[in-house]
Amino acid sequence: MLQFEDSYFLIAAAIILALLFALFTYFKDSRFKEASLLSKVLLVCFRFISLAIIVLFVFNPKWIYSSKKVEKPILVLLQDASSSILNYEDSVYYKTEFLAILADNNKNLIEDFEVFNYHFKDSLFEGFTTEYNGKSTDISNALLQIENRFHNRNLAAVILASDGVHTKGLEPSYQVNKLNVPVFTLALGDSSLKKDIALSDVNHNQLAYLNNEFPIEFEVYSNFNTDEKQHFKITNNGTIVYEEWLSLEENQALNKQIFIEAKNEGIQYYDLSISSFAGEKNTHNNTYRLAIEVLNNSQNILLLAAAPHPDIAALKSALEIGENYQVHTALYNEFKGEVESYNLIILHQIPNYSNRNTKLLTKLLSSNGSVLFIAGKSTKWQTFNEVQDLLFLKTKNSSQNVFPLLNRNFAPFDLSENAIAFINAAPPLLAPFGEITEKNFTHSLFKQKIEGIATDNDLFVFAEKEENMIGVLLAEGLWKWRLFDYQKNKSHANFNEIIQSVSQYLTLNKDKRKLRLHYPKISTQGDVFKLKAQVYNDNYKLVENAELLLNLISPNGDEFRYTMNTKGSNYVLNLSNLSEGNYQFTLESTYKQESIVQKGSFAMLTSTLEQQKLESNWGLLQKMSSLTNGSFLVKEEFAHYSELVKEKVDTKPQIYFSKVLSDLIKHKAIFFVLLLSLFFEWALRKRLGTH
């Protein structure tokens, strides 16, 4: 069936014209006077056919035809290929006999189903494998990918062969219902409980300061009772810096917080360990390594306010968490001290409308310390626009509620995922309503989101000047964030992290490096190592066309060279599949024949996620099958699971009817008809001697 976009009247008129032209050609042309009537009729027909086809092509018609597709029910088999499968005594079985059982059952199922085989670790791969080497297990992601691949298709069931141990991603039972098909689980491994002592939930700061103490929080857990005390110790560079004998009770986690003095500068690795007992099969979870960067730097912070405000107490409490910070607060009009001794000066709603102590502002801005402006209703905007050149604000001194919109490409420091989630859910701040003009800043941490709409208006920006650092927060109300954090999380950890990160950035970049690096000092095998760099020119403006070369030295002394990729004002490099050990690197930046070199190091630790527990989580597998009306099968039932699937799953094929629309010009048969009509017309005219 043909379908046209143009008027059928117009198309009919064009075809009639084509017919009239053919008739005129062969009945009015004197050359064909002697031709027989039959010859003329044939010539008119051939000419009309060719002209009609060409006319149709001009109007670009569509050819509509119906199609029928019969699809057998689809069966997906997922094989868990994580390294936890090798934790069990029958691990050889899963490399040999088990794969043969899967193949035999597939032969039985393929008669009624279209079978797709996959294996998964942290991601999904086609086919089965004998290599159980996954460093993490993400069952939820495997189910999600199956849902995406077979969306709107005749997916009938999923067979999941796993030990139920998931170390990454969402709880699988949340994802399994979205498939809307029965899930049959083949229970691998052994769910019987093994006696075990483990370290878990280790928390620590990323930064510490030389000769100061820093906290380490952790839990020690035992799943059995014992009268023996366990030896816990922390070592740094082979030296024991803390040790204690601990008494543990069955299934009662012992929470500990200890303080360690930072005695060595630079990146320091601390190894936590709890002694194992005789015959303990799983000792991977008895140790934990952490990395802390120890800085030899003491910071003084001055917090000046135009008037008493709850923001001041919130900021002071967050800053004083950093033990290397000395925080002094005062009212702006009453401050009489010296400013040169302060590394960071925070001005809350200053400059204000008071004309007192005006000389102090000039003195503050001419000091060597970094300055952070926090604007608000009391800010005198005319003076504010004059004393800083980051932003220009035109306002009638009215305010509005704004939400922070985090810039994910912000490079100077990284926030944890918990802090990012907190920012996305945080209550609004009170910002001035007006026209904001960008002037001369280097980085933007937050944009403004107003009434749910993302805007291009900046909320929190920074500038790296040659003489100092400057930040501008165009809002007040940080105290609400602190209360919200405690209300949601029963702590101020996220609020403190944000304020601490900002203060560290403003106070720790005083070295004026033109090549700055951001990377994790410690990673785990299977993680992608992400190195991010920034290059500055002599005026401390970001450079986007430099060449950055990385020379990486592996633990065994091999050298590898990489070129970093440009991403906006950042240079990035992601390295995968790094082996265990300590790495050294040299990064060289070349810009306008000037070379800058930075050195660094990081550690890649062996991933023990899959070895934290030696027991299968069959409870999860049973839950997944129960939620989806599938079946849970143990080892003795593996050989005949295909029969059970056939009994419980509908094997009827699904028939799809659809209409397909295609351009007529794409059909070769039409061109063949056109070619034949032109050929026969030419042949007949040649016979008549009028070609």
C-alpha cells in the first residue's frame, strides 16, 4: 500500500499529465504516422509507465506493508564469575562439572526457548567462563542490564547461578521485581557458618597535620564466643604505633575510636590488624590498610561578622574540627587585632552599611591571607562590587531562596558521595535577587537552582590570585545546612566535610604551584585510578592547551608513558587493571616551551571484598526466587533444573504484528520495471526506425 505526504489530487493531476504527454508524443508526432495502432498503444504504455514511476519518485511515496514475527520465549542464564566462588571447598566443581551441567540443560531448553548465556562480575559479559576472577559482584547491575537488553521482548525467565554474595551496587531484591519474570536461583557455594573475626567499617580523615593526632574509627566483630583476648595493632612503616588486647562477644560488634599522632610527613600508610585464631579459614578480613596525607602546616582563621548570626557558630564548629586550625571570631566593628598572622579571613556580610572601621577592610584585602566573602541581607552591594572582582551584582537589596547546584567538574577538591547527596537534598540558602555578571573567577562550585529550575547564576566561586585566594558565597543560612545534616544523619559530618574542604583549598594552595594534581593516594584492585591535573600560567589563569605526559613506574620497576586527555580546563587520565603494589609517577607539563614537573605516588591494594565472608548468602537467593514466583535450587537439583523451568514457565511463542514504512525509491523491483519499460520503448522505436 502506498502512502503520500502530498495531496492525492495533485498526484493524480501529475499522472494524468504524464499520460497526456505520452499520448501526444506518439499520436501527434508525424514520425509515427505510418506505425500501426498496436505499436502506438504499446509505445504510449511504455512511456506512461516510465513517466508515472518518475512522477511517483518526485512525490517521495512510502510503501506500507505488514510483517509477522514469531519469537520463542527468551531464557537468560546468568553465571556469577566473581572470585568469591573460589572460596568454597568444591570450587573445582564450578570450573568443570557445573559448566557441563549448564550445557546439558541448555540443550534441553533450546527446543522451547531462545537461550542467552552471560557471566557477570561488576559488569555483564556474554557467554560462560571458567575464570572466576571478579574483584566485586554487582548482581543488581546484571539484572538491570538484562532488563534493558530484553525490554519489550518475550523474556520468560532468568536463571541466576550465584552464591548470593554481592559486594557492589544496590540490594538485588530491589531490582529483581522490575524484570517481571520468574527468577530461578542455583545456589552455589556453602552457606554453613564459619567461625570468624573481622575488622569492618573503618573511617578516617584524608588529611592530618604533623605532630597532631587524628582519629581512626572501626569495628571488630566475632561470630562466636571466646574467652581469649585478641591482639589488635596499628603499624606505620613497620613500627607499631598502637596496640591493645580486645575481648569480643558473639555477634556483638565492638566499636572503637582511637587517636594516632602523625609523626611523619607525606603520604603515610597505616596497617590495622586483629590476630587470628588457630584454624581460622578467613584471614583476609583481619587486616585493613589506609592512607593519610600528613601536612606540615598550621593555619590561623579569622571569622569576622557584621552582626551576630547563627552562621558564625555553624562555621566555627565545622572549622574547629580540623585540629590544625586556630579559629578566632569577632564582630567587624569591634576588631582591633592584626590581620597578617591569619591564613584565611572569612567576612560574613562584610562590607556592610556601617561606616565604622572602614580602614580595616582595606587592611584585610591587602594582607597575604586568603579571603572568603559570605554575602547576605546586610551586605552593602555597591562596596562589595568594588572590593572584589569575581562577580558584579545589580540588586535592589531583595532576597530569594536558592538551592545549590553542584558543579561535577569542579577540580580543586573532591567531595564524598555522601556529601554530594547531602548537597542535593539540602534546604535553600538566602541569596540576593538581582542580575549577576561574571567578572574574573577561576572556579565555580555551585550554581543557583531557583524553584526547581537550574540557572546559570553562580552561587559559590573562587579566584586564584597571584597574591592570595578569594572566594565568594552569595548567600547566608549555612546554619540550616548544619541542622539539616544532624536531622537526617545524626551527625554534622557532611556539613563539616564541605566547610573543611573549602577552608583547606583556600589555605593549602599557598605554594602557588602552576601544575596541580588531584588523585586518590590509595586504591583497590578493580578500581579505576583517576588522575586529574590543572595547569596555570604566570597570571594564574587556567591553561587548556598544554601537553601533559605521565611516566608511571610500576611496583616491579617497569615504566609506562601516557598522554593526559583534555576535559574542559582539566587534564584527566583513567588507568584500569593496575596490579597490587606501590606506584611512583612523574607528570611533565609543557606549555609555550616551559616545562613543569610534579612527582607523586599511590598504592594499589589487593581487593578483598570477595573474601570478607566465606559463607554463601543463600537467604538472598531464596528471597529473589520467592518474590518472582521462581524456584531456589541446591547442588543436588542442578542436573534437572531445565525440567522445572519447563513446568513453571509458559513455552508458547509470542507473535508480533507490525507495520513497516519504507521509501518506495528503496525498492529495487520498481527500478527494474522502469528499466524494462524504457528498454521496450527503445526496442520498439528502433524497429520502427524512429529511435
